[in-house]
Amino acid sequence: MAGVEGPPGALPPPGQRQAVLVVVSLSAFLTPFLSSALNLAIPAIGEEFAAPAAALHGVVVAFIIAAAALLLPFGRLADLAGRRRIFLTGAALQALFLLAAAAAPNISSLVWLRALQGGTGAMPFATGMAMVVAAFPASQRGRVLGISVASVYLGLALGPVIGGLIVEWFGWRAIFLGSGLFGGGMALYGALSIPRERSPEVTERRFDWLGAALYAAGFGALVGGLAAVARSGAGKWVIAAGAVAFGLFLVRDRLSARPIVPARLFRDPVFTFSNLAALLNYSATFAVGYLLSLYLQVVRGLPPRHAGLLLLAQPLTMALLSPLAGRLSDRFQPRVPASLGMALTALSLFLFALLGPATPLAVVVGTLLLIGVGFALFSSPNTNAVMSAVDRRDYSVASAVLGTMRQLGQSLSMAALALLTARTMGEARLGADNALALLATQRQAFLLFGPLCVLGVLASLARGRVRRGEPLA
């Protein structure tokens, strides 16, 4: 990618900048599109495979666990070996596993393929945001990050609508087939449109493979154990093994001359508290789409396409407002819009806890719009704060740390939901007969997630001021 990864201050020509932004935005669109579409397909998958509600969590959680385990190693590797190479390799492999999932013969194979999708998806996750930040001047950082984040929310917006139609007309397997073809086309376009990059600007290019393996094993076991503890007593042993492996990684990384995660990054309070705010935000919000999809289909009895249209309110609002929020973070301290956004999100979660079988759908849509505004105000400015707090040489690993907070937060969100589901529903299948039990699970979940978001507001305010070249208000 000529010029994109060159010496500090060297930027690519405008045409190449736009190519980077387009490819990264397409990649950012795909995963949330697939995830939100699959939320609408969960009941159909459960019916075809006769799988209980607890087992269906694996379709969502397996992707998250694998991505969380590999994001940081791939982020560090990309800073050393080249971001373009890691990005395109991961995008191509993910497309292959998406196509394979369309032919999954049972729930177990589908879960394993989702894990492979998460592992390969970690490669573009870890590098995409870094490629965009490296390609544009700091004065435009919030704007282009806002566009990239808007692509995420556009995927979330179109996923329920298109996913609901696909499930009704063609079946859930067509979601994987279409996503695989889209991902393959995007990878090919990226390979043709983004020139090869210059040598990464580092002096130490050796990669700590043992440290990466300890991190992946430890972190993957920790989040996997959290997801499994609700269904199996073995979950606590997986967590214990993960803690041991992760402890060994921390010791090795601290003593290593070439650490996976440079400790210097966390000496900056902006970097540290921005990532903590992201962790709390995703822990509190990731299960919202999953819960509301089930609420609309199981409790309210809506068909998938109608449920998808209603769920469109939140991500569409996020997609429309994220570029504006990004531009605000170019002019003002990112903690201002981010903290306001987190507060609105907390309010929305408390309102969701009040939903019942006869709640007017207008109230549901109105609350979805409110949480959409809140999340848009938080996400782009918070990302801008993280990337503004690090040097150019650490863009990929910083992006990967933020991505890891997202994946860990999503894992914790689904783990908490799995525990609540196991307590209130056991092995019962999703259906109208168990609508009241599902509603009880939903209320408990939102009453847990709301206070988490309040803690996120405090973390967002505690980050302090971003220090960068441009004056901020």
C-alpha cells in the first residue's frame, strides 16, 4: 500500500486513501451484517437442528471467543509484518469458512465453523482501523473513523431486514452463502485496489510466537469458560486453565524485549480509560439485539421480516449519526460526546427492562432510537480517543486492544445472558409456551446491563484530555 505505511507524516495520494477507506468499510460492514442477520435466524436454526436455547448461544459465542483470542496477536503481527498482508489474508479465509457454514450438517459443525470465522476475522478486525488512521491526516481522523463506524452500523441496520427476508424466502443457510460471496468479492477488490505497502516502520521485526500462543490459549479459555459455565460444570475448570495460561503470558510479555502488548500504551490514561469504557459499553449492549429479536418473535409473535424492520431503528440511527459524532470528536474532546452517549445508552437499557407482552411497539421503536443515538455518540469519539493516544508504529496493536475490549465485552454480555437463561429456562426450547420465562430473562439482563453502562459513563469521564497536534475545545 504505497505511502500508507511509510515514514511518519507520509500520507498516500487521495485516490489511494479512498481505496483504503472503501475496502476497510466493506469489511467493517460484513461481520455486523452477518451477526445481526443471524439473530433473526436463531429460531430457524434451532428448529432445523432441534437444538435447545443454551446450545444456540454457541452460534454467537464461538465467533466472539475465537476473535477475542487472536485479535491482539494478529494486531502485533500486522505492525511487524505489514497490515495489508494480514488484512487480505484474513478476509479471504473468512469468506471460505462462511461458504462452508452454508453446508453445515449439524449444530456442532456450525459452531466450529463460526469459531473459524472468528479466528480469521480477527485479522481484518485488527488491521482495518489502523489502515484507515495511517492513511489520513490527524485533522480528518474523527471524520473517517466515523465513516468506518457508520459502515458497521449500516451492516447492523441491513442485517435484520435482509436477514429476515432471506430466512423466510430461502432459509438461514443462504445468509452464510451470500456473506461468503460478498466477503470473497471484497477480498479480491482489496487485493486489486490497494497497492503493496512499504516496509513497516519498526526496527524490531521478530514476533513472539510463544507469547502469542499463551495469550490466545489463555484469553480464549477465559472467555470460552465464561460462556460454558452456565451449561457445564467443566466451565470453571476451563476458566482456571485459562487464568494460568494468561498469567504465564503476562509474565513473559512483561519480561520480553518484543512484547505482544507494549506496556507503555497503558501508561496513558486516555488509552486505558477509553478501552475500559469500551469494555463496559459492549458488555452492557451486545446482547440487546439478540434479546429484542427473541422478544419480538417469541413474546410478541412477529414474523422475522417484521421483527427485522423494527430492529432497523437502532443501527440505522447509529449509521446516520456516527460520521457527525466523529466530526464532533475532531473539534471537541472525545470524552464529551462519548460520555453523553453512554448516559443515553444506560437510560435506554433501564427502559428496555420495562418491556412487557403488551408494550406498544411505538415505545419499543422509540427506545431503539434512543439507544441508537447514545451508541453513535459514544463509539466514533471513543475510537478517535484510543487511536489519538498512540504513536503511528502502534496503530494496529492499539486497534487490536480496542477490538479485544469489544470482543471481551460481547463475550461477557453473552455469558451473563447464558447464565440467566440457564437459570430461568433450563433446557427449554424457544417458543410461545416459554414466552414468560424468556421475558423474565430479558428483564433480569437489562437490569444488570443498565448499571454497567453507568460505570461506563464514569470511565469515559475519567479518561482526561486527548493530547494531539490540533487544538481541542
